[in-house]
Amino acid sequence: MDRSHFLEITAYIGVFIVLFLVFFLLTLKRKQRLSNWLLAFFLFVSAVDACKFLMHGFPVNFINLEVFRWSIVYLVPASFYLYVLSVCFSNFRLKPKHVLHAIPFAAFNLYLMAEIYFEDSVMKLHFIKTMNQAPIMQFFYFLFEFLFQAYFIASLLVIKKSKTVYFENYTNPNISVFNSLYKITILYYTLHFIVLLRWLITLIFGLGEARQWIVTLDGVAFLFCTCWYLYVALNNPEFFRGVNSHLQPITESVTKQKSLPIIDDKKNKQIEFLKKFMIEKEPYLDSSLTIQDLSEQVKIPVKDLSTLINLYMDKHFFDFVNEYRIEKAKEILKDSPQREPTILEILYQVGFNSKSSFSSSFKKHTGKTPTDFRKNPN
């Protein structure tokens, strides 16, 4: 089997997997359907772009259709960014303003409409042969690369912000699923980096052997990415809980200070009251506890409570609550009459809802796994 046939088979498998995943996402019944639809759209337009691997030469009889396919790439970075927003923020909704993301796609098609769509075949072929030298086409190449980099950076910033907000306001986030979102973003950029490498090789060495190897690598990478998307979608049908987009990291909602804030008598009393409340009332046993819930119970405004925990106690709300859960779990594991409950039963009993989250938090606070601690609690 030569390289061209291998690339073609790889592309067929990749496109088939993508279309299967698109169908799966569109038919999957879940509460947050918008993120599924946005991911399905992103994968579909990526599959349309991947059809280039299935072509043998330029489709002269379908020039308009092929040129329109080129314009599809201007929707890919924006659709991925909107997908990240929908996953990270539970209250994200598509609004009329989001249509602005399609302006580059519309502008490119308007240009193609004037230069190629309504021209005869001779003029179309002439345009295609000389388009790489056209200043406007070079502008659109630059625009696409600029948009890709901008959307990629914006996606990483959204993920970083949502993670910070989650730790400051929620407990028991599914970290493994969150990491999957981050890996998908990095994988998406890696795939684009291979495309950039292909352009660079073409510019330096032309349409030679080196470029053909990069094209083959591009096709294999596309197949690998689609398999990874499929794995993530099937392994995490309830993909990341998401945070409220109106919440801001505590460092953005209060004045930044160059040094640690001074703890006066009032703050000391609030801290002691909060610690006493956590020990006596055990609100952490609620696996869905949020900082808003705790704020209502201790009668402290959310912003003040968040500042007290994150700045004055120098802890994320996530770590603050889980410390009490771990201490409770240690008591149960040490208690001889209660040695019968399984680790799974204990983690649910103390407020965790994920075995991986419980194990990582327990080892972080004790240096041991729950099983090792049960065997040697000293």
C-alpha cells in the first residue's frame, strides 16, 4: 500500500468516526444539549475540511463547491471557542451577538462571490492559479491565522477562569473531565500546528516529498484527534458541570493587595466562628455544597465569605471544605467498629461523589491513600 492510499483510508475512517460522533452528540439526551450541538458543529466543519485528503487533484467540475469548502475553516476556531464557553459556563446561551463570529466567513464568501462564484470556468481556473499572489487572499490567510491564535488563547483563558471560579465557589468538581477539556484544546492546537508546518514546508521546499510526509502526518493526526474526541464523549456523557459566568475570581472582585491582608479581631472572630460552624453543623456532608449555600447558613454575604476563605485563610473553597471531609473520613477509618464500610461508602458518607476526587484529596492532605491509612492510621 502506497502513501496516498494509506492517507485516503485514514481520512475515510476519520471522517466516518466524526460523522458517527456528530450523530451521537445530536441524539444524546441530556440537560446541557447546547454544548453537544456546538461540539457536533465544530466536528462537522472539521470533517468538511478533512475532505481534502480524499481528493485526487482539483475538482474542476465542482469549483464553486470546493472554493466554498475553503471558507468553512473560518467557522472552525469560533465554533470551538463557543463550545468551550458552553462547557465551562452552565448559564451560557447563544445570543444574536454571537453571529458576529461569522463575519470573517461572510467576508471571505463575499470576496469569492465577486472573484469566482459568478465567473466562467476559464476565469475561475485563472483565479485559482494566481490567487496565492493576490494581496487580498494573503490578507485572508493572515486573518485566519490571527483568528485561530486569538480564539485558542481566549479558550485557554476561559478554561483557566472557570477552573479558578470552580475552586473558589464549588466542591467536588470532576477534575478528570475538566482535564479532558484542556487536553482537547491542546490537541486541537497541535493539529493546527501540523497544518502550519505543512504551509512552511510548502513555502520552503515546494510540493515535494517532504510536504507529502507532512500531509500524511496531518491525516494521521486528524484520525487520532477524532478517536480522542470519541473517547472523551463516550467516557464523559455528562461533560463538566460548568460554573456561573457571572461569578468572578476573588482576585478580580476585590482590590489586589501586594501583601497578605491583615487579620484583625473582627476577621479572627469570623474565622473562628466559621471553623466552629463547620465542625458542629457539618455542612460539608452535602456533596453539592456551594459557597452560596454556606453563605446562607452562616449568615455572611457571599462576597465577604469568599474573601474570608480565599484571601484571609489563603485557601480555595474547594480545599477548605474538603479538609473537613478528609478529617471526617479519617475518623471513620480509625474507628474500629466502623472498619466494615467500604471506601466507596465512606466517600459518599463524608460528602464526596467521586472516587478519584476523594483519593486525590485524601492523599494530598494525609500523604497516604485511604486504603493505606486504614491499614496504618498512625
